[in-house]
Amino acid sequence: MMGSPSDHLANERTFLAWVRTGIALIGFGFVIAKFALFISILKGAKTLSSSSVTYGEVMIILGGIVILYGLYSYLENEKDISRNQYTPRVLPNMIFVGIILAITVILALFII
């Protein structure tokens, strides 16, 4: 195993930051969805016709995507550390940002 222990630990800390971010998005998604249910109960509605539940579900999915990308990044960085080299990941990062921006634009269009 090449690379110093501090390199591996830094990589692990970065991975845990991705996981925390994903968990925060998932939690926020649950809050959005549950708030919509709470409002419908307060209104005495028989059915739930709120798009907030959909937005909450999208946030939950987005959180999962963030965690998966963090895992991918962690594993690739571990390979690089073991080989004592650095490989920029321009294309995977651009794809990740593209997915996030696409989801953002779609949600923004639904709000308008």
C-alpha cells in the first residue's frame, strides 16, 4: 500500500463529507415530503395533491446520487494513492455536475 496513512485518512474524511452531504439531502427530502403531508392534514384534505412530496422524493434520490458519487470518488482516489499517482477526473466530475444541474433545472421548471 503506497501513500502515507495521512493520505488515506484524508481520502476517508472526504468520503465521509460526501456521505454527510448525501444524508443531509435525504433528511431534507423527508422534511419536505412530510411537511406536505402535514399541511394536507391541517387543511383536512382527503387526498394529497402537492408537488412538495415529489420535490422531497427528488431530494432523497439526489442524496443517494451524492453518496454513490462520493463512494466512486473514494475508491478511485484509493487506487491512485496506492499507485502513488494522481489522475484528474474531469469527465466524471463534469457528468456529476451535469446530472445535478439537470435535476435543478427540471425542478425549477416545475416550480414556475
